[in-house]
Amino acid sequence: MINNPRDLDRRRFLLAAAAAGAGTFAGVAAPAAAADRPARPEVGRRPVDQPAIDAVTGSIEADLVALRRAIHAHPEPAGEERHTAALVADRLRAAGLTVTTSVGGHGVVGLLHGAHRGRTVGYRADMDAVPAGHTVGGVTELGHLCGHDLHTTIGVGVAEVLARLRSRLSGTVAFLFQPAEEDLTGAQAMLDDGVLRRTGARELHALHCGPLPVGTIAVTPGFGMPGLDRGSVRLTGPNAAARAEAVAADVVRLATVARPQTLAEMEQLLVDLGTPDGPLARFVNIQHATPEADEDGAVTVQLSYRCWPEQRYREVRESVGAVAARYDGCAEFPDPPFPALVCPERDGIRLERRLRREFGPRQVTRMHAAPPFNGEDYALFGRRLPVTYSFLGVRSPGALVTTAFPHHVDFDPDEGAIGVGVRAMAGWLAERGRVAE
């Protein structure tokens, strides 16, 4: 999948994105809010600027592509990211960061202290691979089909770029390389291990691969990723199996959106994500509703679903309860729903404004809905401090949309996106570190 490199320089993939980007995550952008006022630079000092970041990124871009391929060649499941964590820790130490390993499992934390006073801001990247069978379009082996190899590489790249510009950098940047995102346990484990207290981060930022043209970025002010709720309906007595099948069918009918099956449906999903107040402004996605026979002759329908906004959990639970009652069953939801990731609108607009200024308006768009089919344990960080979460385009010019859809068996991201992500996030973190309180 990665034997034929696509080493695009910055101009080439930005021009390609400009040609291909119209209509993808398309929508009407709201007026940008006023950004934070940057702290006045000390006399005689130039702060980190985008041209300096671009120059350093260009000098290490080929090496970062090689790093991505090394990570890609050794996929590791949630909780077993030993090789990836060691590789990351070695790179951060070589760049001069203060490194702590085994944070929340195999998590790695690197601290980069700038030469000048400022705030502490954070960047998070996830490291684990998609487990076998957790894909769309067929069953595969364990592999990096969600882009975490790119996420990790970009995080390392941002650290290396800013480390080379340390003499001009204000504040501290905390890099959080998180294990176990795919099973939604890694963020909580790092939080339980005191990662925010250890780093002192005031805010956190992240990127995720998405089916945008390479060279483009979508911001998510007011949106993010849906949470997840799980429950069951238990049926006993005569015809329990038949009633369970009916319950499962009725629960599936509660869905307002289904996973796209065709290329046309996938392309339409992208349009809907970029449509203000469109069909995905409110949704229910039933992940599964599966009857399972118990040893005592009863049958239990195990179910999970995602919805937006997350205030709809109560409504959906009540609807499932009504379905269960119609068939003399009992609905149970023993645990609170896993929370949604909701990015503060103000911070997302600030990021959008910066990216438009530095990369041009055609390279930046805004999502007006949350993707219905996947969640993110980054949401747990978002409940503790302000976050931004953006989608980085990884779709090669002319490539099918499936090649850029995370968790699809055809997922084959364009490595030209690595440099874009590094440039965008390095500039944003440098700016946030010197923002006046």
C-alpha cells in the first residue's frame, strides 16, 4: 500500500487541493470571531512565524514520511503499543524534549520548553491500529486503517519543528501520544495517571485523517464526534426468540442515518457534513441490535447507538423502552453513555481564522455536523479543558473516496498530508503559546 511514494512538495498538493476542494465538506462559513490578542513580543525578538515553520518542515518532510512507513509496518493493537511508543520516545528525546513514558499504559508525554515566557498548550496524537474485523468493506488483519500512523508522525514532526525553533518559541508545548483510542480506554487511563496535572496544559489540540482532498483541513467549531450508548432488551417466556427478532428490527428503525454503502452515498455524506442545519444536524445511528440466546431460554437483544446532539440519549432510551414494552420485554442501560466530543465554537473559529490566513481560504473549510459512525475518547480530554479537533485531508487527487475513509479496507492516505498537518499544527501551537491571558 505504501510502496509507491507520493512525495509531493507543498505547492503541488496545495494547488491540487484547491482544484479538488470545492464541494467537499462544503458549507457557508460563519463570520470569524475576533482572535485572542497575541502577547507583545519582547524587544529585539522575532516570534515563531509560518515561513520559519514551513522551511524547517520542508527540511525534514522526507524523514517524516519514512517514520510514518516504519510505524505503518508495525501496527499494534490498543494497549500494546510498545514499539510505537519506544520509537516516539526516542525521537522526542533526540529533539531535546523532556520525555515521560508509560503514562496510562504505553502513553508517551514530551515537554518542549520555549526560550520565552508563555502559556502551556498541548497536542494529542493516538498511536494504536485498527483491530482485525473492525473495518468497512471486508475483514482485514490488524492494520493502520484509521490513520493513527499519520497522527503520530505529525505529532513527532510538530515537536521536531518547534524544537528547532525553540529560541523563538514562547511557552511550553506538551505532546501527548495516547494509547488505546480504538477501544476508548487510553484517554481515561492517561487522565487517571495525572497527565494534565503533570503537564499543566491549558488547552489541547488534535488532528484526524479525513476524506478531504490532500492539502485541506476542516475545522469543527461547535461539533466534533458523537458519543456511544449501550443497552439491552431482555425477553422471556413463550416465543422469546421471535419477539427478540421483532424488537431488534424495531430498534433498527429508530435510526435516522445508516452507514453509506456506495461511493455515491459516501460522497453525499461529505456534502451533508458541510451543510449548515442539514440532514445530520440531528441524527440517530443504530450501531447494532443483535439477539443473543441465554442459557435459561431467555433472549437478550444487545444494542448500541450514537446520536447527535448528545441530549438525545434520553429520548432514544425512552424509545427503546417503548419498543421493549410492546413485546413484554425489559430495556436496561446500566452505564452512562460515553460522552460526545464537542469542540468549543470560539476556539474552532480562531483556528479557522489562522489557517485561512496562512494557507488560503480554499484550503480550509468548516464542518457543520458530526460524522455519525465513529466516536473519539479525545472527548474525555474535552470535558477537562478547551480543545480543538480538525480533519486533515488525505485524499489523493483523482482517488476514490474510500481510500480516504478511516476504517475502510481501501484506506490509503496520501503521505503529502503529513507536511500539511505539521505546518498547520506547529503554527497554531506556537501562536497559542504566546497568547496573552
